[in-house]
Amino acid sequence: MRRPARAVAAVCLLLALTACQSGAASGKAQGTDAELACAAVSRLPEQLPGTDGGQAFDIVVARLVGAEELARAAALADAKFQPLADALREAQQLLSVTSDPQQAEPAVKKARTYC
């Protein structure tokens, strides 16, 4: 399957773009892991595309994976972010099991409440 490799590449690109967009004059990324996770969540569409969404599907997968990893890092540093990390992990797991982003919508909606 090519989707996981593309998803990993897209996550790397997303993180690089996030760092570039939020970087200060010093070139360093601005924002905490939790803030960056929430920024990725906020860029997810309200209604996630189906598996036939082509590039839109790949973008959703990349943003979700990136948000989940950043939220996990935030929760490791501060337990108050654990609910956000849990919600995004649930969304990621649903996506992994079903390969259907729409099945992950309730968990993404829950994550939005923590942002």
C-alpha cells in the first residue's frame, strides 16, 4: 500500500510547513506542542472526506497523524493535555482500522472541544 508512505511524507511536510509559517525571525517554531496539534486539528474540514477523496483524503490523514503525535508529546510533558491526546489517538485508530475518515469524525469533534 502506498498510502502509509505518502501519509508519513505528508506529515513531515506538514510539520515543516507549520514550523515555517509559525517561525519567528530567528527561524524557530513558535507555539507549544498542544497549540501546534490544535492548529492541525483546526485545519481539518468539519466534514471529513471519504476514502475516495484523493488528495483531500491524504491531507486529512497527514494532519490527523501530525496532530496526534504533537498531542502525545504535549501530554507527556503535561498531563492536562491527555484528553486531547486520547481523542486524537481514538480518531487515528478509527482511521487505521476503517480507512474511512468519516468514521473518525466524532473523535475529531471531541478533540476540537479540548482545543
